[in-house]
Amino acid sequence: MANHILLNNIEHKDLRVINRFSAEYGDNVGSTLIFPTEFEDVQKEYPIFFQINPTTGSYQSVALFGLKQNENLFLADDGSWNANYIPAVMARGPFLIGFQKDPNNPNQKEPVIHVDIDSKKLSKTEGAPLFLEYGGVSPYLEKITTVLKGIYDGMSVSTNMFQVFSSLNLIEPVSLEIELDNAEQYRLHGNYTISRERLRSLNRDELFLLNQSGFLEAAYLVLASLNNMQRLTNMKNQLLKHN
């Protein structure tokens, strides 16, 4: 279970992060949460689907990494990630954004970085340092800060996007059936995507609304990303050949 605490350059001055990916570190997941702010990068590598959050009942976007729950086909044996873009939720490592009261304005909360102090990716002997020798922020932590800001911004954009998509009836369920070279079959349920037919049939006012909201491109990126299902299938076939 995660144990998140506020990150600071005094208590954690010697803390380092092992910047590798493997099942050992919990990276063997079949999908991850993504945000519209990263759709352009994600759609070049992964299929994008929508799923219903079981806690909130709201739609959320995910990138698919494998054909079953704990399968990440992008994990390489050397600890690298076999794609040109790593989704923000995976790239952030053991960090997340928390909030604390602004000392100059008690009615406002400011975002701060928290770290899962029990994460296996943390070390004091190997990995990328979080702070410089005299307390400054390291390039690695600067990168993580940018990633976390992208997640924070992406959450509100995601909410707005699904409001627009839902109002235009653009979301439809999709069932995926995949057969591998060895005749092994997979059926993936609980996924949603953009309806091509509905998107094509939008009238002028609806299309204007979708474009003005900034989510017309997002809709097309989601549809374009579905071509990556073939990439996942090919990767799975290659894995089976080598096992």
C-alpha cells in the first residue's frame, strides 16, 4: 500500500529514484489512465479507449499496454520502456501532486509534490538524485514536476472533454476479439470509443461546438489510435514465438 508524504530537500536530500521499468516495480499493468493533453503523443504508440471508473461512474481515458490485466508488452528485459512516449501516470514514478494551504492565502491551496516513501523505486545508493548537493532541484525532479503538472492540468480537461462527447452522443461501446497466430483468443470488454458514424453525421452547429471546445482533434486522435491494436497483436505474437 502506498505511503505518500510531502517531499522536501532536507529529509530527502539523499533520495534517488531507480528509473527503470519492470514487474518488480509494479509496472506490469495492462493499461493506464491517460489525459487528453497527451493524446497526440499517446496515439502514436498505444490504443486509446474510454472506460467507466467503477468508483465515480464517470468516463476516463486509458492507454492499452497488453491483452490481459497484468500484461505490459512495452516492458523490455533491460528495464527500458519499448516506446517513444511513456504515458504521464507511468512516467511519474512514485510521485503525485498533493495540496496544502497557501501560507499567504489560507483560503487557497497550492499544489505540492508527494512521494510514496515505501516505493521499491526509491534508493539512497542508485538511480537519479532528486536534489543537488546544496539543496537545489535536480534535472530529474524538474522533469517529474513537469509530468505532474501535465497530469493535474489533464484532469480538468478530461472532465470537460467527456461532458462534450456525452452531450453529442459520440461515445459507444466496443468489444475487441483478437486471435493470435497460435489460435489463442482474447476478448476485451468494458471499453468505449468514439462513434465514427455519429462523428460523421454531426450537423453544422454540433461540429462547431466540438471544434470550439477543442475536442474535435481529440476525437480523431482516439479513432486513429485504434490502429495500434494491430501493433499490440504483433508484439504479443512475437513474444509467444520467443517463449
